[in-house]
Amino acid sequence: MRLSDTLVVVRGGGDLGTGVAHRLYRSGFTVMITELAQPMCVRRAVSFAEAVYAGRITVEGVTARLVDDPMLGMANAAMGEVPVVVDAAEDVVERMQPPIVVDARLAKRNLGTRMDEAPLVIALGPGFKAGVDCHAVIETLRGHNLGRVYWEGSAAADTGQPEAVQGRSGERVLRSPAEGAFAGLTAIGNSVQAGDALARVGGETITAPFAGVVRGLIHDGVPVTAGMKVGDLDPRGVREYCFLISDKARSIGGGVLEGVLAGLPRWHHDEEAAA
């Protein structure tokens, strides 16, 4: 059995889902990503979901490309790319019948993932119970257990508090001041000073609360509501970090890889039985 013959469908191509997909791809698996028609990713420079808007995106040497049909997407996978499919009908898993499904949508609740969807189903973060909703849950909360694989129980509850970076926590997250269509006034990777205009929503301007580098902004034209997360400002001021998969995403990706390899007897047995 070759790992490249094994399809993993990753639901969600945000920055954490991309960290998972990137690690699985680099480890030899064939990976497909399903997404919404209008992804809400903030860290777009390191999110395979950006292919929905741009057609294709390359993150640390791995290219993801938007495809119209998951079956045709396998041709792209054979050419060394990660196909991204807009799963409007939510039927890609049913159509492709992959041995492994990873729910990386980080919705903090189960959006419909079931343990019987595939021989091995893995989910990220809170909202899932291993042995009930999926076979394994990966811890996504920063700390001692980040990336840990739970075969029983659940991940830690969402704290609602972003990780502190150089003493900046909640203020790192840029939130919409109003309802309307998002319009960025700067670009990811740009250095800004406190008070600089970063974006506009509903006639109101979002300004930088401190000096730093714009680490993420959602896509222009996406409709948002007041209080919604629309950007990320990094006080470290290192532009390169905006275009690299984060340490958190890599840790979670490592947890998923461990779960996949530990669960190999389960899905390999099911594949042999089907054959």
C-alpha cells in the first residue's frame, strides 16, 4: 500500500486546515480540500482556501488549485497539486468515499461530521467527542496539550481569548465595527503604525491599535457583521511570518498525522475488506 493511493478529504482550508493538509501532503498522502463558496479565512496568505478566490495558491512549495468537480480534481492531485472543491451540496465525501476525513473547519461545534462517514474520521478542536462524533479529536488550544490526539473524550473548551503575542492578546484581532461588505485598505505583510487605516466596513474605518505587521485580512467584498473577526495584526513586525505556516498549525498537523498513522490498521483493514 502506498500512501499516495490514500485520499484524505480535509474539510476547511483555513490556516489550520492548511497546516494539516500541507503536512499530510508532504508525508505522501493525496489530499483534497472542501470549502465554502465564500471562505472567511483571515490568514489568506497561508490558506489553501484562497484558491476559491484566486484560482490557485502556493503555500510553502505546495500548490492548491480550485476545481469544479472532485472527480476531475483527482487529475490535479495526480499532478502533485491539492484540489480545492466548493462543496455547496455537501456531498463530496459521499461521492469520493475517502478512507480518511478530517474536519478542520474549527466551528467550535459539529456541523454534521459523523463517525460513519469514513473508516477514519478525525476532527479538530472543541465541539466533537471521540468515539461519538469521530474516531479521534485533536487538541487546538495552545498549551501543554496542543496537537494531542484524543481517542476518548473531547478537546478543551474554547476560551474565546486569542493567544498573547508580545503582551498583545485581544487587540491583535481586528473586528468589524459594523455590518457590510469588507474592503481592505492595506495588504497582508505590510508594516503599519498605530492609527493607520487598515480596512473599511459600512462606512466605518478599522485602524491599527498598535504598530506591527498585517498578518491577515479577509477577502474584499465578503459580507460581515459587527464584531466579526476580519483581520490579524502581529506586533513582532516580522513580514516573513505572514507567509509561513504557524507553529500552531504545524503542531495540529502533526497531531493529525499521528492520528492517521495510528489509525492505519482501521482504514487499511476496511480498504482490504472492500477490495
